[in-house]
Amino acid sequence: MKRVFLAAIVSLLSFSSIAFAQTMPADADPALWARALKLHKQSIIVDGHNDITGPMVDADFNLGDSSVGKLQPSGDPMHTDLARLKASGMTGEFMSIYVGADTWRSGRAMVRAMELIDATNREAERHKDLIPCTTADEIRRAKKAGKICLLMGIEGGYAIDNSLYALRNFYRLGVRYMTLTHNAAHDWADAHRDIKHNGLTDFGKEVVREMNRLGMLVDISHVSEKVMMDVLDITKAPLIASHSGARGVNDHTRNVSDAVLRRLPQNGGVIMVVFYPSFLDERTNREENERTARLKPQVDALREQYKNDPAAMNKAIADLEEKNPIYVADYKRIVDHIDHIKKVAGIDHAGIGSDYDGVPFLPSPMKGTEDLALVTYEMLRRGYTDVEVRKVLGENFLRAFSQAEKVAGNRRISADGSLVKFKK
């Protein structure tokens, strides 16, 4: 037993190669933990969604600096930096080009998207271990070279300002998926809790077809159920949900229903499971909402008291929440959602979409990207084969991405670049 445990520790240290290490479960089987770390290191891992781009722009955060113990401008803990990404075993990280509804309403959606694209490219220019990637083959080559791919996905389809010209230019800049909206319905698509059109408008359907023509994946996270169904009716390429769970495990509107899951085998799409405990677990969601409502008067008072000192305000709010703890679902809940997707749609349709740096807390005891191996360990503990684990970690996404590229490769382009017609 001592030798097995020592082997696990040696494997862990060689895997992380940094001062901090992955969080090993308190009740872990050391031999299985060592096996999980080895498989994790060997696998291609693609994460569908990371919001570290916000601090990169708003706080001039350099991925080469440590984020451990630091807060975002919003006051939420940071999860990502270069060392933590290396420890995570990540091969491809989708950097979120997130544009909030308030920014859209202010008329700066496209400008904000361009700022985030620039910040992502600057990080790839700064650090030799990071490279920009735009294809499935580039992700595979990066794995062989020991590099980490930075990919980009727009979150909030209103960033294109109702322009297919803009959509095409975002593709040229390296954007490889677009979430059709965020939490607000806009001119051509409904959000999960904001319904204006009962699905996609005619222009919204045209956007999906043009994304197919380009080879840009359609992302159904944040959209309404009807929009999900409309996309499935239209798309010629696999869709993704870049950071969503399964509604059959937690009945939250941000999650994907069984009706959608049952259509995935025909479409080839992948649901990349989010790590936000409130999307994963009903109790966490309920207690978080109750705490938010209960503490609102005190939080409002703190915001007024520290309106000229954001750092002090964030600390005061964090202290208040610490004194009012809630139940936080643990990392095993992530695999509950993977289990459900596997049961309803099949193992070929589950992936990883953490939402690092876009959520206020992670499943216990996760601290940041470095703890991604917990998911691999839990899948193995439940009897997943090595092949199945590799599929969930990245191979399913790569298959969907490659298929989208093939669909785009069968296109015929008119002189103005706008004709949507596919060869038989």
C-alpha cells in the first residue's frame, strides 16, 4: 500500500510540475488516483468555456502571473493562469468572447468582442506554451508539441450586430463557435428565461446556416428550448452546448432537456458539462438564491458604503457570504450529469465545459483549473473505460469540430460570399 501511495504522489508531482498540486479526494484509492492522473496526462482535453478573458481586459491580467488566492474585478475567485492550465492537463481552452446584455444595449457589443479577441491573441504572443488554434488538427498537433491551444468562442450572438458580414469577419479572426445569445433575448434569438420570438427568427435561421457554411460551431448554451430545437432542425453540422448541464439531473433552464439529448445521436452534437454547482444541483441553486434574496439589503448597503473602493466592497461582500454559508455540491455531481447524457444520448455526446472564471464558486473541493483531474478520477471510479474517459475529455468535441469543418468544406460560395448551399 505504501508503494502504491508513493507512486501516486510521484505521478502527481510529475504531472503538475508546479508548487501546488491537484486536490486528491480524501477517500481516494491511491492506485486509481495514480491511474487517473496518467490517463489524464495522456488525453487530449478540450474545455468548452473559460471567462478569464474578462480579467485579462478589465484588470490587465497576464496569464503568466499567479491567480491563486486572487479575486476578479467582480469579486469572484480566480481559477485560471498559465501554471494552473499546465497542471490541468489542458490541450485546448476556449477563451470566452463574452459580451453581456448591458454592453449590447449600450451599443458596444462588437467593440467589447474585439477587445477580448485582442487580449486572447496577446496572451498567445506573450507565452511560448500558448498557441492560437482554429482547427481540430491544430489541437492534435499542439498535444504532440506539448503546447496549450487558445481557441475562441463568442458568447452572445448580438455581438455580430445583426450582420453576416461581421459574422464572417469574426470567423476570419479565429472565432470557432458562437453562443446564439446570453441571458437576454435579442433581435433574432430567445434566451433560456427571456422569450420574444418563440425560437429563432428567419434571420436567426440564416445565421445558423451561415455558421455551417463557415465551419463555426453553433452553441446552444443559454438559449431557450425552442431555439435548441430550431437549431437541430436547421443545422447540417453538429452543435455544441459549450457550458450546460442535463435538465434530467437538475431541472434548471440553463440545462439541456432529454428531448434535446435524444436528438443528439442523429446530429452528432456534444453537451459540454458546466461546473457551476447551481446548474449542477437543485439544493445548491435553491440555497444560493435564498441567500442572495436574504442578504440583498446588506449587500446593497455595502455597495453604497464602498462605492469608491471596489476592492474593499468585494472583500466585505465575500466576508458576509462566508458568514452565511450554503451547501455546495461536490465534483461528483459533474459526473452525474455526464452519466445522464451517456444514458440518454450516448457516451459520444458528453464533454467538458467548465465555465472557469465565469462562476462565483466551483464544486467542492475544486479550487481552479488544476483540479480538473477530479473528473477523470470520478469517471474511472464509476467504471468508465479509458476510451470513454478520453471521449468525454476531448475526443467527442474533436469529432464534432472535424465534422463541422467537413460540412464547411462541402460549401459552394457565390461571388458575394453569402450563398448557403451544400453539395450532396
